[in-house]
Amino acid sequence: MRILLVYPDLNIHVNYPVGLGLISACLKQAGHDVVVLHLNEEIGSPMDLKVIRNLFDEFSPQLVAFSSTTGQFKYVKELSAFIKKFSDAPILCGGIHPSIAYDEVLATGVVDLVCMGEGEQAILELAEKMEKGEEILDIRNIGYIKDGTVRMNPLRPLLDDLDSLPAPDRKGFDFGKIVSKKNGWANMMAGRGCFYSCTYCVNNYFHAIYAEHNTKKGHLRIRRTEKVLEEIDGFLHDFNGITLVNFDDDIFTMDKRWLAEFCTEYKKRVGLPFACNIRVEFFDRDMAKMIYDAGCREVKIGLESGNIDIRKKVLRRHTSNEAIVRAFKTAEDAGLRAWAFNRVPLHVWQTAK
């Protein structure tokens, strides 16, 4: 089956979408013909409607699947409306935005199907049933409109065994260009999940929707160290210019036992510098020394606000000022460069505009 995956990534600094890379890899592994359209000006792929029309003439996709954040959904609407003028291929939208606002996505009238939550198994089932001409409206994680009513099927359980997934597809993307634009940083993920429910984070919504569907929520799933290293070996072999491995996991240091094994093997097998996200509650001197010795040079810490009331009452981050200061000091003492994630209050942003 011919499937076009579209990732709008416009008017922002380019990034490699690990989630869509996994979707592409799963579909290719199952024998489907996949083309990826990663729209971003920095890699020479702006939203050019003529180019997109020519792509349809050449490839003639039988399914068009978007992955979208909230900020990029306006482009999904525009492109879907354009595609509807000349193609009968069903249009699916997955990713963060349809997972938290599937009814709004379907209400646009230009998106036929949405995928809520994790999408690897759902899109594989969708492609298989479409290819066989079977019913597709009973697939878990899939939503649609029927008889004027928005309907959302139950969610399937979260995938426990991440090692069962193939390595994300990078060759189908302009990964070399992405790495170049990111000054040699190559991003990936070693696991999924976060126990916390910070109000501003998509994990907060994921916890809620999976609870509604009576399935597991929020639990941490980490791939075996060997599988993580195999993925790194793969993209280091396939692409030049990589100078740092950047782990996008929400909290890289949450499982100390796994971290110890990873650091030992990473130092022996890879040796490149790496960066990761940490949380104050899961960071101490032992961890700082451990990751530094393995090659970590940068840690990114969610501070979000220097105001403790905002952190606790608005953001639902119950971390003391003393703990935050201690974490940054711990990083500095270990030789790590520490970055802070911060959120600008809406009224400040509006005033700045």
C-alpha cells in the first residue's frame, strides 16, 4: 500500500520527529511503500503546493497521514483542504494535537480519521485493513465522524515492549540535513513515559485519556541498552557529521539501575558526548558523576518558573527552590552544563507582542 506521511515543521527550528520515524519504520517493515514529506524551510522543504501536487501525481498515495502538534495544525488544515481538491485518499491525523483535541480536528471537515495516543499498532492495522478492503471504523485508537456524530474508538493498551519496534526510519527523512542544521546534534529516545502530570505537558492529557479508556497510563518503558546502542550504531554508520547524541526522553535519569548499565556500555561502545533531560527529583551526585563519566556534557532541567506559587498552583510542579538550586549546583560540580526550561506567563508574552 502506498502511504504518504506528512510532518509540518514550519517556521521553527527543524527537528527530527522520532515518533513519525517509528511509524515510517513500522510501515516499511510490514511491506508498505512509504514516502515522507517533512516540511521545513531549513532543510529546503517549504510548504509549496505545486511540489505537493506533483508528488501526488508521481506517487498516488492511497492514504495520507499527518503528524501534528497544536502549533502546526493550521498547516494540516490548509494542506488537507488542498489535497481534497484532487485526491480521494483518506486523510488521517495523529500526534499530540489530535490526541488532545480529536473532536476539533474532525470538525474541520477535511480530516477523515484521527489517531489518539500511540499510533504504531493502529496505523499498521489501518493500512492492512484498507489494503484488504475490510472495515476500518472499528480500529482501536481511531476516531471518525459518522452520521454527523464524532466517534472515538477505545484505546489499545500502551505498548509495553518497546524493543519489539524497529529503529526509527531516518533514511526516509533528510536526517543528514537536520543534523547539519542542529550543529551535529542527533536526537533519539531511549524510552517513553513520565509519572508526572504537569498541567502544561501533553503527558497530563495522555494520563487522563488512557485512564478514561481503562488502560495503563504514565508508566515508564525503557528499551534495553543493547537496542538503544544498536540504534546509535546505525545512524552513526549511515550519517556523517554527528557530534552529540541528544536524548529526548522526558526524564532520562528516572531508572537508576538502567542508567548505570547504559552509562557503562555507552562509554565503551559510542564515546560521543550526549545530552539529556533530567528532573530535580531524579538527580543526585552519583547520577551526575555517572553520566558525566559516560560522556554527558549537557543536562536540561525543567524549572519552568522561579515563582514557587506558580510552580505548585498553576504548573503542578511541587519542587522547592532549595532542591532546584541544589540540582544546578550538583550539575555544575560534576562538570555538566545545565540548561533551564522556562515558561513565559501569558500576560508577559502578550505585553511583549
